[in-house]
Amino acid sequence: MNKNPYEVLGVARDASDADIKKAYHKLVMKYHPDRNPDNKEAEEKFKEVNNAFDILKDPQKRAAYDRFGDAAFAGGNASGAGFGGNPFGNGAFHFDMGGGAGMEDILREAMRGFGFGGGPQRGAPQRGGRDLLDEVVIDLKDAFFGKTHTVKFSSNVTCEKCHGHATDDGKPAPVCERCGGSGFVQTRQGFFVTEMPCPECNGLGRKISKKCSECDGTGTQHKQRTLEVKIPAGIEDGARLRLAGQGEAGANGGPAGDFYLDIRIRPDKRFERHGNDLIMHVDVPFTTLALGGEIEIETIDDKKLEVKIPAGTQVGEKLRVRGHGMPLVRRSGAYGDLYVDVAIKIPTKLSDKQKKLLSEFAGIKSEKKSWF
Ligand SMILES: [Zn+2]
Ligand SMILES: [Zn+2]
């Protein structure tokens, strides 16, 4: 029996998708097997959290749960690898009265998420593997250059010995004759059609005479894995990278889930990012602003650059330095711009001569008001 997914994630019934994602992320990090080696309790929690998120992240599954509770998912213990994971559990019946979006449609939708084919031509009860999600925090400079991030984790993978077929010889098992490979048998009583997992093959659709010894007939194994994720130059904060098929292995030949990596970018001390553009704040002597001149800045890729300050530049003006912003992810070789936000540097120690000259300047200013 699955636990109430709302309770597992500690969110309210009406929690937003963002809240659900946040709660999931926190818990999945907390109970991740890599952080809790040989901790059975954490492993259970990890599974529960993933199961709960599986349901709540998907609007259709969530709606099905809200309406029917566990009945919508009974028996679909997604923890594992389990063959025979079957969303109808011990044979919930459905109404076969034709037409209209009823319970059947909703269940069918719910099933689709599990990798069951919807509709009458139901295939073997394959189940897609779970998606995995991780997060990495990188520096703005890493986002500028791009980097390869190595993720180490453990997950279910397709059994190497039987290639996921769960058979001792590693070949697909013959189709079950009783259910014709659907994994279900039906009996009709008047209006009602009772559908049950095929007792001959336990809903598998195939008859395995001898189980694979390596995976004990589950078709999957738990393994330490290492993924090298290429983070492209110009990636934005909050971006999510998807590695198709790198999630957990599916059951009974079902497709593997995907691996997702969320990218967070640490705030930078020198640069603010606005889309593809960067802003840097630079203190400039007021004489340079008034008379014009050049200042030297250092770009994000550590290049020294002379920037021209036009005479009469005001504090708060932003001088554009073309092509020294962030690279564009989708247009290789293109860059945003760098803006130099000009602030004034007031000298704190003045020599007598400087004081005299400034006093003279102030005097001229009061004589000719049109100066400013
Ligand atoms: Zn069968
Ligand atoms: Zn195997």
C-alpha cells in the first residue's frame, strides 16, 4: 500500500507544483542512498518520496489520486523493479458501458504514465523507469565557459546478464498463452467486466521458466553510476538539463527514465547577469568622467580591456562594451554585451595643490553657472 503522497512530501492538498517540487527536492537529497549508505530506513524513505513525487508531479496522476486515492495506483509499488507491478492491484473492476469520460478513462490515463498501453490493445505490463533529478551550483564563470559536471549516484539499471529479459538465458521469454501477452484476463458479468492480472504469468504477459540468477528475475540491478554531464556555455540559472534514458531502468522491458540536472548559478562578486548581458560597477575618478579618458577593466574571462569614457559621462550611465557579455547557448559564437555602470570615486586625501585647484574650479563654477 502506498502512503499518502501529500503526507510523504509534507505538502498541503492544494500545494502548487513549485511547492511539490521544492519539497521533493529537499527530501530526495536528504534520503539519497549516496548520503545514507547502508541505511535501510533512508532507502525506504527515498522510495516513498520518489513514489509520491511520481504521482503528484503528473497532473493526470494527481487528479486520479485526488479522486480515487490509492485505488488508482493500488499495487503499483514503484519502488522497484518489481515485475507484476500492476496498477489494478488485485483486479479492480471498471464499468464497461461505453462512451463518456468516466473512471475508466482516468485510470487509463493514470496507467499510461506507468508505461502501460492505454486502450483495448493493452500490451505487456511494462513500466517505465523513474526519472532522476539532481542539482548543481556553479559559478558564473563556469556558466560562461561551460563545464563538465560529474554526478555519482546509484540507481536501478538494466541487468547486464539478462539484458532486462529476466530470463536465465537472457532471451525474451515466450508470450503467455493464457492471456496472449496482455497480462490481463477478463470475465464479463452483465454490464460489468472484471479485469484481473493473468494468474498464469502474474500479469507479466510472458512465461519465464527459469529466472535470471543475477537479478533474481527482476531484470534490473542496483548499481553505482557515474554520469558526465556537459553544461553548455551560456547556461542560465534555473535551467534543467535532460539526459534521455539515463534515469532508472524500466521494468519488464519498459523504457528507462530520464536524468535531469538542475543548474543553479552562484551570484558573482563582480558581475550582475541580465539575460545574456553582464553589468559591472566601476568607480571612476570624477576628473575622468568630466574630462573623458580611458579606464582598464577586467572581463569575465579575465581579459584586460580599455574602455573609453566620453567627456561629461554622468554617474549611473552604463557604457556598453559590445560582445563581452555571456555566450548565447543557442547561437554559438554570439555573445551578449557588457555594461560598465559608472560610479564616482571621490578622493579622500588631497594634496595642498589639488585642494587649491579644486577650490579654484569651484569658484569658476559659481561664476559660470552654465557650466553644468
Ligand atoms: Zn498471462
Ligand atoms: Zn538479470
